[in-house]
Amino acid sequence: MKRLLNIVDWHEMLPIHLAAKLGNLSFMSDFLDYTENSWVRDRWGRTVFYLAACRGHEGVLRWLIHKKLTTKDLICGDELSQRSPAHFAALYEHKDSFNLIMDHYGLDRILE
């Protein structure tokens, strides 16, 4: 398993990025048993928090928040669009994910 942790695709996504994108909380938890590298960004500056929010994976977002694996810099936008995870959760109509982000971080922190 440990050998797979640093394999990247052409988007420079690690396995933990793909797990967040797919909502695979079990893999994310296993991944973090071997490394604390939840802060890494892909080629476009997207974090695991960002990818989970874009896909509406509320369980992953809640887990990341609970584990304190998010900080202000992890909720900022990607390098291409400069939109935050909250923006994309709203754009794709993931109401529960949007509300979770807003309840936990508050509008002022997201828009700073």
C-alpha cells in the first residue's frame, strides 16, 4: 500500500485526491494511516476538501473537518477559477455540502 501513496496521474492527483473525488472515505482513512499528506494540491491547486465539495461528498467533508484536516488555505479556490469549494458546492447544487461548509467556516472566512 505504501508504494501506491505517491503515484500521480497527469493531473498530478494522488490516490487521496481520487478517493475524495469519488467519496471513498474508507480509502482516505487508510491513506492517512500511512501519511498525513492531506494538504497536497493537484496541478490546478485543488485539495481533497475542494474535490469532495465539488462532488457533494458531505461525509468526506464532515470527516475532514472532524479530523481537523482543513484550514483556511484548504478551503480557498483553485488556481484556475479562484472559486472556493463553497462556490462549487453551490454551483452544482450540493446543498448539504454547501450548508456544512457555511455552518463550519462561515461566509466571511470563505470570501476572504
